[in-house]
Amino acid sequence: AKILYLLYMVLTVLDIFFLLMGGLSLFESVCTAFSTAGTGGFGIKADGMASFSPYIQNVCTVFMMLFGVNFTCFYLLLLRNFKGVFKNEELRFYIITFAAAVTLIAFNIRDMYDTVEETIRHSAFQVASLITSTGFATTDFNLWPPFSKAILFVLMFVGACAGSTGGAIKVARIIILFKSIRRSINKMIRPNQVEVIRLNGAPLDEDTVSATHTFFSLYMFLLLGSGLLVCLDGFDFTTSFTAAIACLSNIGPGLGLVGPMGNFAFFSPAVKLLLSLLMLMGRLELFSVVIM
């Protein structure tokens, strides 16, 4: 626990240092670093990160991704167990998902910005922001083409790695679900086959696999139910359902009226209370609140 706390503090101090090098004041650097480290997303300016320099935006992109990594990987690096980090399935999935999303979105929005650098910067920043559930914004991605917004919507479900400061379902659970689906299909083809689901080479017991399925089912039921209730306020489908997922996954901004340049002020008091409960449930990973 001490090592994890130390790693968190060291990364935060490094973030502050690089932000200071970019010309931010100490106050701006500390506030921005704290919001990046905790993937909180609150900025000190009304336009989020849009008015900051490209250097500052790139620094935040890097540190958002770092804080979305399972902190066990940093611990393995301290032990110089580079092989263990390289073989980490969750980390590989996380990086590949980030790279694929950035590439696809950059290609899709290439005509919206003046230079290739600006296109890739905005794409990388928004992908990092949403996959880590930080919620910062450098541009109004609500204006992006449907394909790009669909990718961002999917990333709101996926989230960062387990053992990170990010929210949503988490990459480890997504991997377990994929492997569980593959095992079920293999079982249909070869009914007598015995197959153990492994993560990072280690076998997972059936209780862990079952708990993952239960979590995913509960997450989806809560999302669908809360999305329907938010729709009672009379706003469009995109606004209502992305508001629900943005709160349940602790993202911050959604799409539609709750996009990066919007807010949640127009919802009724009852819906605001519901969304507040969803934020708490998402942060505590559902089971704690449901059990209570």
C-alpha cells in the first residue's frame, strides 16, 4: 500500500513539473495535475482544456493514460520485471484499444482541422480522456461525425485498467467476458472439452468469472433502467442515455446536451438525484451500494 501511494504521489509531482515547464502557474499546475491523477476531469477554466497550449494538452494526454494503467505494472517496473509488464494482457489491450481508436477517429475527422498534428492531438486527447473516465475536453467532440462519436461512446463502457484511478467496466473485465464468450462457443463445438480461462497466464477460478458476468449484467440493467427514467424529463435519446452512462461510468461529459460544452443543469431535481446516485454507484463499483 505504501508503494502504491508513493507511485501515485511521484506521478502527480511529475505531472505538476511538466505542466510548470509548459508555462502554467503553480496553482494551475497543481489543480490540473490533481484532476488528471484522480481522473476527475474538473478544470479551472470554463472551456476545459481548449485554451491551453498543445504542449499542455499533450502532457495531460500522456498522464491520463498513465493513471489509467494498472498500478501493479508500475510496481513490476520498480522490480525491473519488464517481461511481466510486456506480457500483461490488460495493458496490451488498453494500449491497442487506445491506438486503434485514435487512428480511426483521426481519419474520420481529418477534414475538420487544419493540420495533421491538430487532428491527431484532439483525437488522442479525447480518446485518453474518455477511456480513462477523466472527462477533460480540448474540443467539442459533439460536432464530430457519428462514427467518431460512436467510438467514444463505446470507450465510455470499456474504461481503464483495473487497479487504476479510472472508472467504467474496466479492461480486465472486458477481457474476461471475451474469453468467456469464446469458451462458451468452443463448448458448443466440443461439449466434452474442459477449458480454463486465464488472465496474464494465471487461471481464474469460476467465482471470479461468475462475478464478472454478474457485474456486467448489473451494469447494463442499471444503465437501461436509469436511461429510461432520465428520458422522462423529455430530452432526446442521445442526451438521456449518454447522461446515464457518463454518470454510471464516472466519465463526466456525454453527448447531445450533456456534451463537453454543455452541462446537466437543465435536468429536473429528481433526475439530478438519480444521476448523483449513479455517480456514487459507479465509483464504488455497484456491489457496495446494491448490497446496502
